[in-house]
Amino acid sequence: IVGIPMYADIFGTIPVAEALLAKGAQLGTVLSFMMAVTTLSLPSLIMLRKAIKPKLLALFIGVCAIGIIIVGYLFNALQFILI
């Protein structure tokens, strides 16, 4: 949710992700932040609004948001196995 109003490409989020991990944020939280910034950023959604119908855009936002949340929880649960 924090990453949605931000705009950055994936390379711009890497230093932020490294800083979050260094400060003790969990892996799933950082991964979810990176995905939300690149997928659900406000400028991207404004551009998509011009290209696709509002109903499809709402479906895209819902599916992506739910997927990002699930991936975040999954990686948080499996963090100690993965690292």
C-alpha cells in the first residue's frame, strides 16, 4: 500500500529495498513493496486507464494487489527457510 503512490522503475527500488532489509524489514515486506511500486504506481495506472476499460483496470488492480499480498505473506512465512 505504501508503494502505490510512488513511481520508480525496478532499478530505482533496489537501493530502497536494500536499505529496508538492512533496517530489519522482512523479506516478504520488501518484495511486496518492490512489486507494488512497479506494478501499481499511480502514473502507471493513469497511463493504463487511457488504454484499457475501467472494469478491466479494476480487475487488474485487484488481481495484482491480492497477488502481491499473498506473495508477501508467503515469503515472510518462508523467510527463514530461504535465507
